[in-house]
Amino acid sequence: MALDSKSKIAYPTVFLFLGLLLAYGLLFYLFNTRILNEFIIILIGTFLAYSMFTVVHESSHGNISRGNIRLITLERCIGWISASFLFFPFSAFKIIHLKHHAHTNDSEEDPDGYVRGKNFLIVFFRCLTLIGHYYVTSLGIESRKNEAMRKTRNQTLVFMLFVSTVIFAMVVFKLWYEFLIVFLFPAIVAAPILGFTFDWLPHYPHHNMDKHHNTRIVTIPGLEFLSFFQSYHLIHHLYPRVPFYLYKKKYKLIEGELKTRKSPIEGFRVNELKILNSKNTYADIIEGKTWKYSLEVSQIRQLTHNSVELEFKNLGDIPYQFEGGQYVVISMLVDGEKVSRCYSICANPNVGKLKIGVKRVSGGKLSNRIIDHLSQGKYVNVAGPFGTFKFKNETQVEHHVFIAGGSGITPIISILQKILQDGITNVSLIYGCKSEKDVMFHKELIDLQNKYPNQFLLNITYDLLINTYQTELLSHFEKANYYICGPTPMMEASKEVLSKKGVTSDHIIIEEFSYQEVKLFGNSYKVSIDNKHFSVYESETILEDAKRNKVAIPYACSIGQCGTCKCEIKEGKVAWKTEEQSVLLENEKKEGFILTCMCKPKSDIKLNS
């Protein structure tokens, strides 16, 4: 990481900024004297506005001051001046851009995901209106719920007043036409170009959320200069504190590691991937590894009066790889907070489709949100596959007995579909439901019974699977493996019955739908930040406690990758949860800067955000 902290100030970026200021002054003179016509002036001005974005971008990451506290004010001034040429407030852009880093390709929280579209016209329109989207993001209703954005709202309003004043002055001094041609029109033209080249193009096809696959590297010679090295965009996401002019050099240092990870490296050289092939970003799915994607809901099917089946669209017609019984993690915003829950895959692994069953739960935050608000064509964050609830094909086992209750059928039906298709015999299912209307996958189970009459025995019961009833149902099975999933009382009864029957634990496979609450421990310390006071246990981070106690402090990613929660510690001591973070330089940490998402208190502390 030596590249991250060699220089105390990014001189190339400063020189670029000064050069662009001079170029704007010269361009104004050339048009004011009518040496160049409107078309050429707008063309040159568009290039200048496009170039000025790199200065804004570097300032937003602190890559001009390089963590030198004496240069932060200068850097902010550079950021505000350069952003003014793009007619957007620097402070709001910084928060929006850091949120993009925190939630790259997130279907709900990536502000740059706005440019995603299913055809060229939609993409073009989204890129054309991206600045308007940024203003809505910074001033809209949702911005009031985001503490980081809320703190910049007044600055955005002041900036809009400033721009209006400048325009008024241009009219008064009869320079309005020069202002339009030299500054405003070029900025308007540059905006969609920037939206396409910096937001849409690097992250296409906007699905993968893994940090090594959520954007790309394109090695076409010369493209780095035209794009201000954004052709090495993956390097920027992995190391946001590396200045733009060092992206290529950093890439050379870690090229081998990136190729091992199958990161999207595209170009014309040997062993490089085809340019902008969407499958380049699907390496983890193709290889059957765990993944995290923004997936489109292709179908929602009603299963019962209170449950549905969600099917997700395959990416590039690539089959999903998983084992029957595994689950995925679904994440969605619920009342402004990201909520994640586990849902078993209910599809046949042999088919390569990804489906989950969701049942309404009393007080269930996510399940009820999915059933009430999700629709076909929407995108959802999905991670997986995970889990060890899998079929054990052992030669000494003569029977395979599945015991399910309610929604506990979801992982089991995935296993059943596969093993029956694969020719496994002596398979039995005992499925307990409250009533016939509560039977999930009723048709599928009947179809399996009819298709595999010599392999599969189905017993759907509407009686409670209590100890005495299960004792009767399980009495005739010997040398069997038992797979259990359902409500806790049912599973406890199953375990008790099997224990009395003499079945050892290695023949009992259990899937439990339960969520463990985090247990807090250790000393409690007082935290003060921006005149807000709360107590934090030393077992949790400052941010975790603030969120638990509903204390609004700035944050975005919660995993040390964006820097939104960066604070200066004025009093007290903290311990780092882990050193794995990519946004603070060592000299910044020495000067007292921390990330609230990564630090736990070791004493009473006072912070400035």
C-alpha cells in the first residue's frame, strides 16, 4: 500500500485544477472576442467540464490533501470551485459519491444505480437527468432520513442561491450569452457523458456487489488518458485513497491477485477478457462460489393465502449452482434501515433456477415487506448460497425421512426434487400444516408422489406433530437419516422421539429458522459526537450502538470502505475492530481520525464529525 501515502499533496491534481482554471479564462476571452464560434467553444468547454470532474472526484476522497490536516481547507476550496463548474454543490456530491462506494450496484442504495436501464434510450435519459437526480437525492424527502446528507442540505440551498445570483449578475452585466456558451451549456453536455463514462460504463451490467467484481479494468492503450485513468475503475473502488494518476501503477502491483480472483480485466492482450461482456462479472456464479448480486425478480407466484414463491432471473442464462437445502440472504430497506433475512432455496438444483418461498410472519419485518411490496421486475439484493442442511447419501442408510412443519418445507422440497430425480429410493415426507390452505408447494408435492410412486411416500397431516403422534409416524423406520425443519416445538418433539428411538445425532440433520440477538458485554462508556450523547458497550462499535439506540450519526457502508463515518477523536481511546479498511491513511489515523463503523470505545470519548 506504499502508493497510498507517499506524497503529502497530490501535485498532478493541483496542476490539473490550475490548468483548467486558466483554460476556462482563455476560453471566455476567445469567445468574448469572437475569435472562436459557439460550436467550437461549447465543444472545448465540454471537455474542460469533463476534465474538471476528476478534480471534484479526487477532492471528495481527500486525495489532494493526502490526509495532511493543514491542507484540508485548501482541498475543500478546490472541491467547491471545481464542482461549481459542473453546477452541483461539492458537499452533497461527496456524500452521494461515498454512498456509491458504500453500496456499489445495490438495487436500493447506490445513487449511481439511477443510470441502470434495460435499453439504450432509458440509459441515455437517465444519464441526461443524472444531475437532477443528484439534486433530488440531496434535497428530497429521503435525504432528511440520511444524517450525512441532511447535514449538507443547507449548503446545497446556499449553493443554488449562489448560482442564481451569478446568473442574475451575468444578465445585469450583459454577459449572459457568454455565460451560457462557455460555462452552462458545456456543463449540461458534459453531465450525461460523465454519467455514462463514470457511472454506467464501469459498472455494467450493474449486478455484482462483490468488491472484486462490481466494476472493471479496461487495458486498451491510451484509454487511461482519455478517461483520466477511470479505465482502471476497479482499482479506484478497491483503493479509493490512491490518486487517479497512480491507478495503472497500482494495477501492475496486484495484477496477479486480480486475475486469480477472476476480476473483470478486459482488453486486447492475451488472456484478457472481451470488452464489456456481462459474463465477465459473473465469474463467481459460473464457478459455483458464494456471491452477492442485485437480482431481478422474474416471477412471483402465490403459494397459499399467506405465502409466495419468488423466482429470480438468471444472469446471462447461467444456471445457479447450489445444493438442495441451502439458503440465500435477502436484503431490503424497511423503514429506512437495511434488513437481512435468510430464505431457503426451494428450487431443484438440477434445473439451475433460483427460487425462494416466503411466508407472512406476525411482526416479520422483511417477509411482510416482500409479500406486500415486491413485484415482478424489481431488483433485490441476494447473497448466497449458504448452509449445511444437505442430503447425506450414505450406503448404510436404508430410508431417508423428512419431517417438515409450515414453511419448513422450503429447504426440504429442494432436496426432494433433486434426490428423486437422481434415483434415490425409500424417501418419505411427513409434513404438518394447520390446514389444507396452509400447505406450501401442495401441487409440487402431489406431482412428486405421482411421478415417483415407488420412491416417494408423502404424508401431509393437519394434526399437530407432537411427541405421541411423531412416535407413531416414525415407529416403522429403521436405519434412516432424518431431516427436520419447522417450528421449534415440532423440532423439539422430533429430537425427543428420535432420541428415545435410539437414533444418534449423526443421523439427524436439522435446519433451524432462528435469529440470534447480539449479546452486549464489557464496560459501558460515554460517547459525545456533534452534541449527541449516548453510551457504548466495548463489545460493539460506536456506529452499531448509535444505530441500536436510534442516534443519527453519518454513515453509509458500515464496513470501512467509504469513509462517510470518518470522525476526529478529540478525547479518549478506541480499539479498531479490524485493520481491514480502505479509506483512512496511516498519517490520518496518527492525527486522530477514526471510522465509527470500525472502532470500539476503550474509554469515554469525544468526537468531531
